[in-house]
Amino acid sequence: MFWRLRHKDYAQGTPETNKLAHKQMLAEGRPTGLLAYLDGKAVGWCGVSPRAAFARLDSSKLIPSTQEKTAWSVICLFVDGAARGQGAGLALLNEAANFARAHGASLLEAYPAETLGKKLPAKRAYAGTVALFKKAGFEPIAATEARIQGFERWIVQRSL
């Protein structure tokens, strides 16, 4: 819910209210993301929705807004440690593109870290890396003022 709420609203929330808000979005049929499964077990998550659904992103001074009205955003990407290196992250990004396209998006963008081959600590890897997004067909557009663990976050985009 971090990206879906403005700072003030998120700060006033609790884990319980965030969980209820997420359940409400699902009940209303609003897209929130995709899960990856391996042998029947959930091993990954990709938060993907229309960019306009992310109030904090939409008002960010560090990550500029795209002018594309049908743009969707990937705001987080998680793969369980035991499933890393098996293609789950790449599969999630490709399915996110398919999902966004099926819901009318013409552009999918994300804001991963440019690590230049260095290791990003797992707890800070929620945005993914530019290298992974490039493998999924995204093009780096511009560096932003946002940082993760000192690494620049880039805007990357994939036309759909």
C-alpha cells in the first residue's frame, strides 16, 4: 500500500488497515499485481497497476511522471530466495506486460536500481535491477533523483 497512498495517509495507517484496503481493492476487481508459483507454492510477487493508481508515485518529486495516459507501472518485484536464479523474476515481468496490455495499457514502466553489476541487498531489491528489466524488453529512459541503497533508480519503459 506504500505506493498507493500519499505519505500522510500511509503514515496514519496500520498494517491492519492496509490489509483491509488491499482486500477492498481486490473485491472491487482493481488490479494490484501478479503471483508466481513454483510447484504449487507462491514464490514471487509483482505489483503492477495503472500508474494513476499509485498516489505516492504520481506525486513524487524524485520520479517524474510519464505523460502517457495509459501507462502502467511495476512498483515492486519480489522472488523468494529459494526460487531466485530460476527465471521467476523475468517471467513475472513478461506476464506483467501481458496483463497490462490485456487491460488497455500501451506502455509499462518501472523504476529499478542501476547496480552496474554490483549486489543489491535482498531487502532493498524490491524495485528490481535495470539489468533484469532490460532482459524483459524494457528500455532505460532516464536516471531519476531517487536512490536505493545509494544506487540510482532509473525509469525503464516497455511499449506494449
